[in-house]
Amino acid sequence: MVAGQAQAAEPVETEQPGQEAQVQEPQPPEGVDAADWKILKRKQDELAAKERALMQLQRGIEAKLAELEVLEKRIAKMLDQADALKDKKIKQLVDFYSNMKAKQAAAVLETMDEDLAVKILSGMRGRQAGEILTFVETKKAAKLSEDLTKLQIPLGE
């Protein structure tokens, strides 16, 4: 565009003494049909309106994203707290079963959920867990032993 054409596209404010400023429609540059100019101006206005709407949507999405990030951090913190509590409870169970007679502990571990039994056994000293497993039914003891070897993260003492 030529500099004169760009200036012609902007609305012109006129002010006469004693009157409020009035906005005049820009005049089309020389050689441009007035009807085509109006169509172009209308399309420009529509695009500007759509751009404003998109910017508003973008701000809304960014705000929602920020909210989701805050919620994600809160949930992660809650999960960490739940894991810590679960570990604490398992450690208490380890202490509880460690203080039981091996035959009694075996009878209880034999009937409980295998994953929990493995976590409890993994938290015990090897000799103590082995003694308990001698009183567990053979197939169950084999399964628990197998699961103990697959345990990825042993419970810290």
C-alpha cells in the first residue's frame, strides 16, 4: 500500500467549535471503487471482531490452564501424602507381624491379599520372613516368594 492509501483507510475525526467530534468514514483511495471499498472495510471490521473474540477465548483458555495446573499440583501433593500414609500403615503392619509368632503370622498372611502380604514380608528381615513362610501352605509360599522377587521397590525400613 502507498502511504497515502493507508492514511485514507483510517477514520477521520473532525471537530467544529461548539460541536462534539464526529467520525467520518474514510474515503477510498483513488482508483478504488466505493462499493469494493465498503466490502473490504466490512471484511476488515469482521476480521478485527473475530480476532478480538479469539484473543478473549485464548485468555480464557490460559486462565483455565493455570487453574488446572494448580489442581494438578494439589492432587499430586495429596497422592504423595496418601502414599506416605500407606507406607506408614504398611510399616506398622510389618512391625505388628514381626512381633507375632511365626505360625500365627503365617496363618494371617496366608488369607490376606497377596500384594499386601508381599509388601509386609518385604519389609521384614529375611530370616524373619523366611521363618513365617515355612508355616504358609506350600503353593501360597511359592507364590509369595515369586512375587517378592518381582517386587520393584522394596519397602524401606
